[in-house]
Amino acid sequence: MSQPQVLPDTPDASSYRDVWTFTEYVEGELFQTSFEALAAAKKIASLTGMKVGTVVIGYKIPDEVPQALIRRGADYVVIVDDVELERYNPLTYASALVQVAQERKPWAFVFVADDIGRDVAPRVAYRLKTGLATDCIDYEMGEIYQGVVGQTFKNVLAQVRPDFASRIAKIFTPRHRPQISSMRPGYFKPLPRTLPGKEKYSG
């Protein structure tokens, strides 16, 4: 009987920090579900003591977009602005997200489980050589024993999603970073708007 194939661990996984979301800003429209993703990320961040970052990609992104994201829960906004990102294309979007994730190393990365998220998130996870938990409805911290490597992992993100009938499943990605998931819309209420403050952007 052949041995299971084990994907190598993410190198230097302990250096990964913060909880990111992918903000869907497409051809001038900021999708409101992106605020729900920020609420989900805020919950994860509260469990881990990390910050919340969000990535916006597009072309000539107006200042109002990162300002709105800061006021709805993001600690900082990563902007990828390029003419090639003016129109939605899952391949160019995924390439941009992979590049910035490789450079900045987020600990977790939350997408929205809608048409765009289902299109882009698997491509990003595949290229980053990590897992993907889809249609999550909650997030917790937990531990898991992974038999294939004979090791128990503690303080790992549990990505909670519906299973068969009324059951739920907890998906863990203990050995790879970032831990990528898509969040089902409607399960996280957007955070209330905060007053304008000092916005933190990075290019």
C-alpha cells in the first residue's frame, strides 16, 4: 500500500502575522459583503491578538475605499493599483494576491464565498501551497492531532463550516500558511462605522 503524499510544511511558518481579508472592489463598486469579511477577520484577530489587514486591488482606487475599510474594522489596507487590474480577471487578481501574500505573509486570509471569492480563493490557495476551507460560518481556536505526521497542533484556527444535515465540520490547516477560507455571507454582521481617524495605507 502506497504511503500518503504529505505536502511540505510552510517554511518559517512562525513568521506569519495578522488576519487579512480580500476586499471586493471591482470596476468602481465596493461590495458590501467585504465589510462582513472584516467582521469575521476581527473575530479571528481577537482570538489571536493579531491585527486586521485587507487587500484592495484595482486601478486608480479612490481614497474613499480604504477610508471606508478602516472605519469598518481594518487596522490597515494594502493597495495593489495597476492598470492590468482595472477589469476583473481571476487570473490577474489571483496573481496579484499571491504576490502580496508572499511578500507580507498573512497568518490567515478570509475571502467571501460568492462568485468572485469562489473563483479567486482556490487559485490563491493552490499557488501558495496551502489549504482552503469553504463556506465558513464561524471561526474558533482549537487543537488537532494530524495522524499523517503524528503530531498534535495547539492554538490552530478552526474554520467552521456546515456539513451534512445539521452537522458542522471544523477544518484545520495546522502546517501551512496562510490559513485560507471563504466566509458565507450573512453570518457576520458588519461592524459599526467608526469616526474618521488616521488611515493607514500601504502600497
